[in-house]
Amino acid sequence: MQVIRDPQKLILALKKSKAGKNKTIGFVPTMGAMHTGHLNLIKQAAKDNHIVAVSIFVNPQQFGPGEDLKFYPRPLKKDIQLCRKQGVDFIFLPDNKIMYPDGYSTFINVGRLSHLLCGAKRPGHFRGVATVVAKLLNIVKPDNLYLGQKDAQQAIIISRMIKDLNFPVKVNVLPIVRFKDGLALSSRNTYLNKNERTSAVVLFKALRLAEILVSNGQRNANRIISRMSQLIEKNKKAKIDYIAIVNQEQLKEMKKVKTGSLIALAVKIGKTRLIDNTIIGCI
Amino acid sequence: MQVIRDPQKLILALKKSKAGKNKTIGFVPTMGAMHTGHLNLIKQAAKDNHIVAVSIFVNPQQFGPGEDLKFYPRPLKKDIQLCRKQGVDFIFLPDNKIMYPDGYSTFINVGRLSHLLCGAKRPGHFRGVATVVAKLLNIVKPDNLYLGQKDAQQAIIISRMIKDLNFPVKVNVLPIVRFKDGLALSSRNTYLNKNERTSAVVLFKALRLAEILVSNGQRNANRIISRMSQLIEKNKKAKIDYIAIVNQEQLKEMKKVKTGSLIALAVKIGKTRLIDNTIIGCI
């Protein structure tokens, strides 16, 4: 496994590694602080491709002022060990200066999609995400890109950008990985104290409630959201940021739940903002 | 020579054409209505590369409301003949719907650079340019990109985007091609009537004046601009849009002319907006 900090060196190393053969590259972009969710993406990339590249970069452009850029966990040694164990071929480990040198000017906007749900609460966030992913795609030139369904809006926006800008890469979105009690794995879970960790399961519970309501025949989005809100509000540590039932293509709010509807929510548990979601199966 | 309208087909054809060999692709993006300026780019691309691809696409995203999208010349047959004569391998000829299908959402902004000079007069223009070039780069995946110095700001913005987003392509900017009387070749020259065509040489004359003033020791940008303005204003058909003396990196206005300064201007001749520029050599 090679750990490479310089984009030009990575480009050359990948070229050499592919040289002349029809080898495919699977790419997993991360901000590090890896958990089983990331490792699942890496495993799938290894299964599908000859070469696996992982980037670890806490991208300052996707953090707003007052957000947790400074405190975001950076257990780099552990991350590198985990990657090695999974048979990763290349870790791309750039720094801010090489990604955004003096005079850097270019940003990618994915329109309306970026201003809804999490985008409404985190202005500039998805601009930062789209921009860094475009840069990483141009450096790594993967055949397959692996993203987690946990960040549903992110996966939708990146997929839209890739389609719109004709990036020659296939997007693979893998299911959310959860703890036994249902909490979705997230690098930000480390911010939770013991009581908050217990409370945090309320996001999953609200989604389960929604699924049960739907499977019992409820289709009215407002009523489902209202029941989810009630459940969450019972928990004193929890503060709802948003709950939304939308279609996956345009993130458009739906009055009636349908097959493929995305139910997404963001909830603050103490000071920690957590997100989670579910996609409604065939109904 | 193959004329291909579908991006996926072009991607496959180029892949086949490159297959297994270390062949390079030279790419010339155009809006058609080709003149010797374009042909020079194609010639250079053919000289430098094994494979030459040219795109012809009048990109609606880079025209503002009230601009000449509808009237922009589209002599397609002639363009295809010219390309064939130059030994072009692939013409990419997409339509609006395949480039910007329903739901298209993604746009690239190259910050401040896009809002100065021509960008100040044509809001959204360079956003459209950057976006379509990114799309074309992802489809054609060229090793070398060829641009004309006539559109100096465009070349600067595209170069900035390519650097910022790590597009793996080398930018080659080729000199302005001029008629004997000095007028820069432009697809928009066809809009000029006979009298306007005579007047249009005033852009070149103003640039020549600036060069002479500089070579005579004048360094004060305001004085040079003032002399250029006087010269242009003598011509009743000419209306100055802007005259600027800037550095090439940031298009920042300069008080003193230096080696490498860009002197750029846009002038309306009748209803036709023309641009031209010169770069100050070693002084």
C-alpha cells in the first residue's frame, strides 16, 4: 500500500499501476475517522476492481463557519492501518494547500439540490462537496466511485454532478451500516457522551416508525412527519433540524409516500447534528 | 473522419482509436463558423497529437438574454469540410438536449475572473463557458487542449478551471490570427457590413497605438487607455465597451504596464460587439 500526498505523484503511480492492462480503479473518498460504513465501501471496491484508492481529506470547503472543522476526528494512524488491512492499494492524503493553493477560484454548484434539506442548514456545504469530489475524480480517474447511503443527499448531488458534467465513472451507493440498536454509523458519533449516545437512537426509531406507518397503509407524508416529530420531541436531548419526505431525483417534497421515496432527517443530539434516512421499498 | 453526435459513442470511438497504444488526443472546442484562427488550432493539434478531435457546439449556456444565440452563424457543411481537409479524426456534434437534458443542474463558477472585463458585460457567460468545457473534457479526455488568444479571458478562465479542478490536460493557447489590415479573425465578423468592416480595424489600431506608446517608454496605464479611447471615439460607428490593462493571472487592473500585461478591449461596431487584445512583450 502506498500513501501519497502529492496529486501528480498519485497520477503517475496509478498510471503505472494500470499500465497497458484493462485494470479498473475503485475509489472511496473519505474524510477519515473510518468506521464499518467506510470499510464496507472499501470491501466492495476491492471486490469490483483491480485497484483500490481511498482518499482521506477533511475538506475545509464543505464546513461552514461555526461548524466542526477544527474538532472533526483525525485518527490518521488508525485509518491507515484499517486501509492496509482491507488491501487498499493507494491512500491519497493531500493537504489543504495542495488542494486549494493560493489563487484557487473554481467551485461547482449543483443548483437547487444543494439548497434543500441539509443544504438549507449548511450553506456552501454541497458546493464544497461537489468541488472536492470533482477534483478527486480528475486526480484518481476511477472507473467506480463508492458512496454511502447514510449521506443520501450527498450521494444524489454527486451522482447529478457526475451525470451533468459527463464524468466517466460509475457511482455505487452502498447501504447504511447501523449499530445493533439502530443508530447509523457516523464519524460524528464520537462527539456523543453516554447519555447522548442512548438518545441518538431516536433518529432510527423515527425512521422505523415511518416505515411501520407506511407498511400499515399510511401514505400521507405530513401525517408521517408529524408522528416522527412527536416521537423525537419526547426526547429532551433531541432537537429536530428537519424531517423530509422527498423524491430521490429532485429532492422534491411529496404529499404522498411512494415506492422509492426518501425519508430523511437531521436531528441535533445535544450539540451534535446527526443525519439518517431510509428509502421506502415497493409499496 | 467520423462525425459523432452522441457522447457515449464518441467515448467508445476514441477509446477504440487509442486502444492499448500511447496515443495522445488533441482537442479543439469550437462553436463552428470556422476561420483561419480555428484552423490554426487544428493544425497545431494535428502536429502535436496522434488523434485530433474537434467539437462544434453553439453552447446556449454562454449566451445571455438578448445576445446573438439565434443569429450566430452555423455553416455546418462548410465547417465539416474544413475539418476533413485538416485531417481531423473526430468531430463531436452534440445537440442542446444531449448536453443539457431535463433536470440538468450543474454549473462551474471560476470566481472573480468570470465577473471582470467581458464577464461584467455578459453575466453568466463564463459560467457557461467553464461548464461546457468541463463537460467536453470529460467526454473527449484529451491530452492537449487548444485555445485561441483572441478570447484571452476565456483562455485564462479555462486554464484556471483546469488547474483548480485538476483536469489532466495541457492547455495550449495559440496567437491571434489577423486580416492584413489587422482586424482579428472572428466568427462574428460576418455580422459587419462593408462600412462597419472598415471601422472594425479600430480595435487593432488602438492596440497598436498602445504598443507604440509602451515601446516609446509610456508605462502609465490610464494614459495609455485614454489615448486608445480617443482614437476609438473618433470613429462614429465604434462604441467602447471596455478597455483594460490587467495582469494575466488575476485580471487585476494595473497602474503601470509591465512585461506580460494584457491589454484587452471590447468595442461595439454598429450592433456587433468585437473583442481583441495584446500581451506586452519584454519591456
